[in-house]
Amino acid sequence: MPGDTQKMPDTGAAAVVDFESNRDLLFGVAYRVLGSVADAEDVVQESWLRWNRVDASQVADPRSYLAQIATRLALDRLRRAKASREDYVGPWLPEPLSTGPDAEEYAGLSESVSMAMLVVLETLSPLERVAFVLREAFEFSFADIAEILGRSETSVRQLFRRARLHVRERRPRFENDRAVRRQVTERFMAACLGSDIDALVGLLAPDVTLWSDANGRRGLPRSPVHGAQTVSRMLANGIKKFTGSAALAPDEPVGPLGGSIVYVNGGPAAVLTVAGKLVGVVVLDIDPESSFVTRVWMLANLEKLGSLSDNR
């Protein structure tokens, strides 16, 4: 890839324009690789610092060059995060990204950044994940990806093929209509807040699975819960118990339990609040043919909800 990192920095207007025009790309790559909004933002910032030390006038393809910087920074962070995630209590889920009703407004956000897809990406090796993200989400050529990763093009093609096969085996071929997803999410939230087990059973697929990411917080299961009846009882009986004490000081009176719909990762999600304070977010995976909920992801680790709190 062209560019000499030892040359004098070019901080001129053209270099700034090149960086800003690729900022969304850098964030998009880093977020998909790391599953963390805060870490992705840090990667973008560090990418700018490194770009600022480059003679940008000598870089023939700023997009690929910047993607290389961000990708390698993200891979370094991912490897360092592996140890801390091994000590995590319960399932580790990607951090939700606040978007809006129209995902196209958010740097090409699409199915590739849905919670379901991010969960699948977590099961890939780091290099498979990068190859898949750069090719599938951002349409880099295999030659460009090979240069970004410092691998042969043949190796990159193999990485991508393995990743794509893995993803296809775990994701439905078609996605739901967005209006249907919102309707099901609204009904699901109402049933949870109303502790209506029958309504929940009517929404859930028989083999539904619930994952809760709370890093050990009281009131939520630390392992996946399976089956419509079991998941329904857990949600109906456990939501109020959990939210009744979540994020409140020991001497603070419990406020009213509430909920609303927000858009994260390009789709609707249910937000749970206590006295107006965000305590959890629930994202649903819905079968496109039956409209039954097949997977429930409950995020209640407050450290992962900061970006949503800031946007409410």
C-alpha cells in the first residue's frame, strides 16, 4: 500500500477531508470487529493520530490506507480484550449501537450490523471476521484486503469463504419487514411489562433462546435459557424483580417501571426503565416466515448502555 509513515506529517485541508470522508468507514469496521461502541470510537481517534503522522500527499488510496490503520488497531484491541472477556460473568454480547428508524442514514448500516449478525461474527476467528466485514459490508477487493492484513490474496479468499459459510449456516436468508419487527417488539415489551405469560408464549418460537448480558448483576440468568414456557416465565416474573433493584441505591425508593421503543443496530429494540432511568435493552431476532421470536438478547450491563442513555 502506498505511503511512507516516516515522512513529515501533512495536516493540510486535503488530509483532513480524506480522513473525515472515511470516518464512518473506520468506525464501521472497528465496531463490527470489536462489538463495542467505545472501543470503535477509540480506534477512530487513534487512526486520526496515526494519519496525522503520514505524508498524505504520498498516499494514492486514502480509503484503503485508513482502513488498514483502523483494521490493525481493531485487531490489536480484540486480542487484548480476549483475556478480560474470559473473566466476564455470563454471556458477552455486543454493545448496542444507537441508530434510527432509517438505518441507511448511518454509514451503510444494514443487516451486517444487526445484533444477530454481530453475535455470529463473535464466533469467527479475528482474521475471518475482518475478511468478512471488509468484503461483505464494505466491498473491498480481495487484493485490498490482502494488503490490509499483510496476507496473500489466496489466504484472504480462504478466510472469507470459511467466514461466509459459517455466517450462512447461522443466519436466516431473509430479514423481516421493519414494520413487522417493530410491531412484534411492541407486543413483546407490553407483555413483559404486564407479566403476561400467555401473551409471551404466543410471541415466542417453541425453541426460543434468551441470552442476558449483565456481567453478574442480580436477577438475570448467567447462562442461556431455552424454550417458550421457560423463557416466558423468566421474563414475566423476572423483569420486574430485576428492574425493581437495577441501578438504584440501597436506600432509594423503587420508581415506576416503564418501557419504550428505540432503534439500535438498524432495528427496533425495547428499552426498560425505572423512574425514567435506563436499566436494560432487549433486542429480538424474529423468524421472517412465522414472525415468532427465535432469540432474545437482553443487555443489562450498564457499561454497555452509556451511548443509548446519551441519546435518549
